[in-house]
Amino acid sequence: MALKPVVELGVAEAYAILAALPEGPILPPLEAIENEDWGRDFLLGRFEDFSASELAAMGLRWDEEGDGTDSVAQSG
């Protein structure tokens, strides 16, 4: 299964993934952020808290090229 880059997620898709996590981040209601300019950035920023292996378990990756690098480790 190919991993999808986090940056390709839409607002509703990112929200659904985060909301489904058992101990995921506390999120405002989707209706409050889905049409806001900052809403998508807010949601995608929540994925920075996950390791590359945790993202992979969600079917996601940070890098857009799929070269297997872990950009999360580089940023913090």
C-alpha cells in the first residue's frame, strides 16, 4: 500500500483521521474550521506530533517524493 503524503490531505480527510485516533488531539468542531484559511494548516500541523512509523500506520508519510526519509526527525 502506497503511503499518502500528509500535505495531500483535505480538511475533512485530515479531520476524520485525527478524530478517529483513540487518544488523538483535541479538535474544534469541523464546521468551525473547514472553511477557514487556517483550518487545513491547523489540522496538518497536528500530524507533526507523530513519528514516521505512527504516520505509516495511518497510511501517511511526510515526504512528497516517497523516498522513505523521515522529515519529522529532522524537524524536532
